[in-house]
Amino acid sequence: MPFNEPIRDWTGMRVWVVGASSGIGAALARALIERGARVAVSARNQDALARLGDAGKPRQVLVLPLDVTREAELYAALESIKSAWSGVDLVVLLAGNHVPVRAWELTTGSARALVETNLMGVLNALAVVMPALLSAGRGGVAVVSSVAGYSGLPTGLIYGATKAALINLSETLYLDLAPRGIGVYLINPGFVKTPLTDKNEFTMPALISAGEAALAMVRGFERGEFEIHFPKRFTRWLKILRLLPYRLYFPIIHRFTGL
């Protein structure tokens, strides 16, 4: 049995993609527009969102610029979606940032900025959309974390910590919301070619395109999966690696990253 109700037809479905200006978010928005969904796109970059708006039919795409660290902007965007479409069926939370940080580079300012965007941004959005989903007694929410949340990795001192928190958060959300008819999806991508991964200075195995990542997400939604992780030829090995004792795990990670 699937964890969530499989999505069998995207036609007319109301999807809000938060973090849609580039990378996986933009690719996902395009994929859903192509499949006939009504897609609200949000991010800080209004020009990039406008280009997505041009990809859809009239009234198929809502362009709603916002900053996820500002709760009032999220509320305003949701009200715009309600006004246009009378509600929302699926909310996909992709907004995030990545800044490589080593232990000797840590500052409270850089840490706080990443936590505010990657973790608090998701919590802000959840606090806004939960009442609407619970009132409807249907729909779903997807949280995009990362395989960096599986275990500690060099340069991921803060980024990995926020992603680990999102994995735990999503698991708890499922326990709370599934009995109430709300779908919960945890998205754990491996290495995807985006402006964020371009910051990495180490070899990224099994690197895939944003389009491939978007297709994996769409297929995961359609199968009703809880954790949608990809590419599986890489993510399955990471899951196995995490089970090793630390005496084996740490040397493998150092050798793998070269850091």
C-alpha cells in the first residue's frame, strides 16, 4: 500500500511551488504546467517567476513573489491562491540556500541565515498552509530536504544540520497528518546540477539535471511515496553507508569527498 494517495491526474490540480525561481523548483513547475496542473510559483526572484508564468496557458500560472522568512508574505500569497482557485491541493516547499561551511569558518551570522531560510522558512510555510489543508481534510505537502541530511558531510556543517531537521520534521508530520487525510512527502535529492551545487568543490557522483530531478519527484507523487529519493543508484548506497560504524564511516567519507 502506498503511504499517500497516488496522484493519477494532474489536470486542473492546484499546486503551490515555493522556491520555483531556479533549479529543481523551476523544473518541477514546468513539468507540472506541461501536465495541465494549475501552478502557483513563489520565490524572491520575480523576473525568473515571470518567465515561468509565460510557459502556461491563461490563468494556469499564478506568479506570487515572496520571501519565506516573512510569514506575512506567505499568508498574502495563500490568500491570492484561494481567491483565484478557491484552495490548494499540493504545496511543495523547495526554498533553501547552501553555503559551504567548515568548522573553522563558522560564524553565528552565517549559521542563522541558513537556518532562517532552510528550516524556519519551511516552518513558516507549514504554519500558513496547515489550517487550509486540515479544514479541507485533503491535499498534501512536500518538504524538500537532501541526502545531506542523512549524515555529516564536509562543508555541510549548517546546511546538513538544517536538512537533517527537515527529515525529522517530515517524518513527524506524516505521523500527525496521514490519519487526517493529508499527504506528506519527503524529498531527498542526491546531487543535482543547480546554482547551489555549483558551489561544491568536490566530485559529485551520479550528478543529474534539474529536469531529471523534477521527473523523479512527479513519479514519486504519482506512486504515493513518502520518501522520494533520487537517483537511487546513489541514494541507496548512502542509506547503507549510514548503517556502518563510525570507524568505517568516517574514513569512507573523507576518501569519497577528498576533504
